[in-house]
Amino acid sequence: MSVIPDHPDTLLTRDACAAALTAAGYPTASATLATKATRGGGPPFHRFGPRALYNWGAALAWAKAKLTPARRSTSEADAARAA
């Protein structure tokens, strides 16, 4: 069984969400999601009792939005900042 959900509406616990994001190519720790849940900047989540539940589609969209454009070298980022 794959840790990546088949349906975007699947609700995942924090640990399962981190594992699914990592398996999808976006290395994310459960502790990172916990920190971002308290400080902001993470994917949206629901509360179910004491647990945070993440919608897989929203979590994946959050991770994809954090990607930078493709680069051919590290100097491209420096050139973009200088401009």
C-alpha cells in the first residue's frame, strides 16, 4: 500500500501527512508541520478532538507552492536577487 493517498479529499494525521508529502517528493517532518501549525505558514488543517487532520489535496498544493522555479545553476538565484 502506498502512503500517497489516491483521493485529494483524504484526511491524514500529521504523521501520515508528513510521510505522504515525503513519499511524493516533498521531504517534510511531522515536527515541521506541528511548528507551522502553531506559528503559521503551513498547510491548512482541521481539528478532530486533540488531533490535527490535513486534507491531502491542500497539503500537496501547499508543498507545490513552496517550490522555486527550475534553475540551471545556483548563481541564477543570486542574479535574480541582484536585479
